[in-house]
Amino acid sequence: MQTTETLSQGLKREYQVVLAAAELAQKLDAQLAGMKDKVRINGFRPGKVPMGHLKRLYGKSIMGDVVQEAITEAQKQIVGDNKLRLAGQPKLDFPEDREEMEKVLEASGDLKFSLSFEILPSFELGSFDDIELERLVAEVPEEEVQQSLDQLAERNRTYEPREEGAAAQSGDKLTIGFVGRLGEETFEGGTAENAELVLGSGSFIPGFEAQLEGAKAGEERKVVVTFPADYQAPDLAGKEATFDVTVKAVAAPAAIAIDEAFAKNFGFDSVEKLREAVLARVKADYDRATREKLKRALLDALDKKYTFELPQDMVEQEFGGIWQQVTAEMQQNGKTFADEETTEEEQRSEYRRIAERRVRLGLVVAEIGEKAGVKIGDDEVSRAIVERARQFPGQEKLFWDYYQKNPQALAEIRAPLFEEKVVDHIIGLAKVTDKTVSKEELFKPADEDDKA
């Protein structure tokens, strides 16, 4: 087999491969000899089938296997001899001349093909002690812990039936049945028999709850509302609907006492223990925000620190995934680029920049992790799968089996675990100083660039 480099430009490589007809014939004969004692052909005793007859019957189909093996062998040889790291699957090109390919299948002509691909870029990592990061931290205010306790109590509030003929007030829980219509037609999701609604909770369409204040059990009311323009169901967004509502029961909120009995309902010995658990949960949210801000700052620093040529196939693949998601969301929401005061060309340019950033950072993180010897154990992957499976009660085994039988899905579990370990490794080497900030600053939404 002869391999010749025909292109070396940036990260692009191309090789011409030639396998002589004599070598093809030799490989074909070896394959046929291996099957001679196994095939059963009428008119011939086992092992006595002439090679010429076998070649006429099976030559072309077996030659297909020979060609595939030659491609695999050529790729391994090229990668190994040149110590290349491929950025993706090679592209294979055969001659378009059918007669030439027929000769190859008959082992009477040389096999010629080209392999083209991109390689991963080489870059020096250097040290990380020049990276300076601020870790934003905030104390959990006592009033937030109390607010969380109050919300917990509110979510578990009980209601007591109002006396017969009492009018519903804000805060009351109504049991209602309703039928919604657009014009004269009912619509999917617009009908219910025994829906529960707390007046003033804002859980129904804007304007719906206010029209039921003052209603009594057994009363029927006609409620007219307009769905928000950004309503999740596009066929209802911005449209006026009429609901025929029957109020079946009116209940008033019972008093709430955050006391020992309340704490015991949640498995705690005392209110103080419950308060500690709530504080820990809120603190975990703060710690998560701190981590996200620090990680984002680190990735920004890495993005500025490293500049190198990117494999365009990887960029195109990343951009394709992003763009598909963007256009799907716009279509689902009934939006256009003009609605967002931009153009498709501008957005394509912006999201391509995002794709390039992701690819660059992915390569940097992978290189750092490899050099640092970062490994993800099977036990860590298993714990992550179990954690995800808990989000699907009753389907844990199905969830587990899916990941065990799907290597790609398993890789999607492993990748973020690897990334987090690499981030911890770099943070341990960088200069990190804590900065105490307010809750508002810690949880301040990212601007548009940060969202990208």
C-alpha cells in the first residue's frame, strides 16, 4: 500500500492511497482460501470447490470487504505514521470512473482513493498562575430563610369550607369546572371538571381569577380573557376566549403556625432543625450561583488566553446544532428576526462566534484535562445516572438500562463531569480572591454576551 500526502494546509490534510492490483488479488485469494472449506456448493465435495469457481460466485462481494479493510488499514497507517490527532471522521473519495471501479472489484486494477480530514490544533498550555479571578460570595439573609419557611408553609396550607352562601375572597381556594371556547369552538386544554384555583395566585390566565371574586358555591359565571401574546400554545396566543365557569366549592385559608407540629410533618424534631435544613437549601443555591459566576469568569479568561486555528468541521457541527435550536424556538414562539430587531445574517454571525468559542474552550479543557491526568471513574458516572434517574420516579430501571446500552448517551453524562473536574484543577492553580457582594449582584442575570 502506498500513501502520499497531497494536501497540508493549516489543519487540513489529504492523502492519496494506492493499493496495487496484485496486492488486492492476494488479499482476495486469502479470503477465498479461508472460506473454501466452509462453503457448501451443489456438485462439489466440501473443500474441493475450485478457486476460480469461488471467485466467480463470491469475488465481487468479498472484494467489497477487502476494500473496506484497505480503507481502515490506510487510515490507521496514516494516523500512526504521522502521529496525527483527528478532529473528526475522514472523508473518503473514490474515482468516479465506473470501469476503473469494476476492475478493482475484479482485482485487475489498482485501488485508488483519497482520505481528507482535519487534525486537532497544537498549542502550548503554559501555566495558569497568570489567571486572576474573583469569587463572588454573599451571606444568606435571615429574612430569606424566614421567607422560605413562610413559602413552605403557604404551599402546605390547608383550607376550610366557607359557610353556605359566602362570597369568595382573594386568597380563597375555589373548586371549579369550566369549558373554554374560541368563538363557538372548544379548544384542547380548555376544559376541566374539578380544577382547584387560589384567587390571587396568578396561576390562571391574567384576568381570569379577578372575575371570580365574589362568586358563591353553585354559581355559574362567564369569564372572558385574552391569552398573552407570548402564550406557550401559539394557536391560542393573543386570542380572546370565553369560559363558562361553575363554582363548585369555596374554601377559606386556615391559619398557619410554624411550630413543632409543623416541623414534625416534614420529619424534623424541632422548628430549629427545620430552619437549619431550609438554610442549607438556600445556601446551596447561593453556592451554585457563586460556582457558576466563577466558572464563567474562568472560561472567559481561557477564551482570551488561547488563540489558535479551529477545525472548521467541528465549528460547523457545533453551529448547526445551535442554529437548529434557535430557529426551532423562534418557530415555536411565532417570532421572526425582524421581531427581535435583527437580521438572519447578523444572528448567523453571532451564533457562529458562539460556536467557535465553544469549540475553542472544548479543545482547551480537553487538553488541560489530558495533561493533568483527569479521569472520570465508573462510580462517578453511575452516581450521575442515578441522580438523573431520580427525576423520573417509577422509570429508574428503564432510565438506567438506556444509558448502559447507549455509549453516546453515556458520553454525554461523562463529559460535564470531566469538565467540572478540569475547572476545579485550573481554579486550584489560578489566583482566586473572594469578594463579598449583595444577593442582587450574585444572582444578577447575565447580559447578552454572557448568555452566549
